Amino acid sequence: MRLTTKGRYAVTAMLDLAINSSDSPVNLTEISERQAISLSYLEQLFAKLRRRKLVRSIRGPGGGYMLNATTDEISVANIINAVNESMDISRCEGRANCQDGQQCLTHNLWVDLSNRINSFLDDITIGQLIRQNEEQRKLRANQNDNHKIELNTIA
Amino acid sequence: MRLTTKGRYAVTAMLDLAINSSDSPVNLTEISERQAISLSYLEQLFAKLRRRKLVRSIRGPGGGYMLNATTDEISVANIINAVNESMDISRCEGRANCQDGQQCLTHNLWVDLSNRINSFLDDITIGQLIRQNEEQRKLRANQNDNHKIELNTIA
DNA sequence: AAATTACTTGAGTAAAATACTTGGTTATTA
DNA sequence: TAATAACCAAGTATTTTACTCAAGTAATTT
């Protein structure tokens, strides 16, 4: 599991797609403009997302991309792993003394941690993120309303 | 929060330090050899770790580095943030329409997620990782013993 | 005090990853 | 058939990573 700006671009683009897609597809030019990511870079990212079946494409005019599953079926880990295909190969792979040596105690510790991060991000879906943000927005809106009412009452 | 091989090197080195330090300091040459990380790269990483007060150095013969806090006071997030100093600047920073525009809805979603990842890794200390691994090792050892006993009994 | 050891610092560099550009092609729709 | 948008490939500038080399500084030992 790696977490770089590349993964962030992919998550951002997928969130944009999720938010802006109704029943009609969203084309990459729109996402490119909204999110300030170059079109061809988006093309590269979406080629990988499509290979992992996270999105499906519709060609021709009016075409674009659609999510290939519900927002609650697509995890952040799914997206990040899709665009970071090149596996992180461990250093000590192939070494004879790997299993028992001290260098591999720490290696195992890293693998454990890496797995924990992965399963953490696998439990966060883009649906969750969007709903959570929506609720926070509502909360803030209510607080503002209350504040206005208070002020009005005082005045 | 970024999670790259650089952060992994730092976490690995800190775990090595935690495991191999008694009351005397551990020098970077040892860590370099055990973990197969070049000495000068370790030097750069430890300069940053020292700036963040995660380790302290003892110079001169017999010198080296020691943890500057207990293993339970040092989180994985501490280590990773120490070596990845350059803050991830958000794309839309400074843009006028950032707060309300659609591009910043997704930006906020990303920031929320980033915060969640950060606090997740801030709750994992290197002490935890080491103890957890030790317990797993014991479990496996016991299972092996039981297996041997079973085999012996059968035979 | 001199020599040694070992950490410290900085400049420079090769290799890799990132982000993008260019220039196409193929499929679909109007 | 003309416009649109996905698809594809090759190439490139920039940044980051990981490292080398060299000079400097501090602490210890003899």
C-alpha cells in the first residue's frame, strides 16, 4: 500500500465522478476542468480504474465514464491499489536468512502495519466519505441558522 | 500524509533501533547493515528524525542514536511526518471559488480522508507493533509445540 | 594533546516516479 | 459524414528517491 499524490488524484477523480454522475456518463474533460488534472493523465488513471472494473466507459458523443458499482462497494483502497499497480517488493525477498534474521523481524513488522493500513482504507468507501461530508455540511448550516435566530431574537 | 518507500525506510530503521537498543546507543552503520539501507541515506533520515526530537544522538566512539521517548510515545505517523517534511499543498489553495465550488467539495473530502489516515497512524505506536508481533510469534511457537507433541503421541 | 572514531553537513548525481504533451485511432451519435 | 469522446503509444519535463563523495565537527581514548 502506497499513498502518493497519484492515489490522491485517482480518489479525487472518482469522488468527482460519483458526485457528478446521474444516469448519464461523465466525460474526462469535465473532470479535468473541475479538478485541474490534465486530461491525458486522467486517461491513464481511468485506463487502470477500468481494468480493475471500478468504472465502465461509454464511447462516442455524450459518452464518458460511469461507476461500475455503487459508491458503497468502492473503497478507497480499491482506488489506490488500482493506480499503483507496481507491487512494493520487499527488500529481503530471496535472501536465505530472511525468515529468522533480525532484518526480517522489522520487515515483518512493516508488512503487518502495511496490512493494517490497507484494511483500514478498505473499510472506507467513497459513499461513506460523501455522506459524512454532507452531514457535516447540514450540521454547519443548522448552526448558522440557530445563530441567526439568536441574533434576531436579541435584536 | 504520504506513504512512500521513504517513510517505510524510516519506520523500518526506527523499529530496528527500538529492537536493538538497550542502554547503549546504536550506530547507523549497524542499522545500515541489518536493514540494507545505505549509510548516507540513513544519515539524512535520522537528521530529520532528530530535528523532530524522535531520537537523540551521542557522538564519539561508542556513540550512535537512541530513541528520545518510549516506544509507546512514538507513533508511526510521527515517523512518517518527520521524514516527509514538505507539506502536501492542496491544489486549489488561493483560488477564489475554492470554498464553495465543486472542485473543493472533493478537495474537502480528500482532506477529511487524509485526516482520518493520519489519526489512524497516530494511534499505532512502534511499541504496539513490536509487542503485537512478539505475541504472534509466541502463539505460533505454542502451536508448533502442540503439533510436535501430537505427532510424538501418535508415534 | 593527538589520534581516532563516529556523527554531521552539504553538494552533487543516477535512477525512478510523476504529471503532462503530442499525435494519433477507434467507436458512437447526430 | 462530421463531431465527439474514449483509447492508445511514445516521448518529455519535473520532482522525488536513494545514494555517493568529501569535508567538517565533536567526543573519546591513549
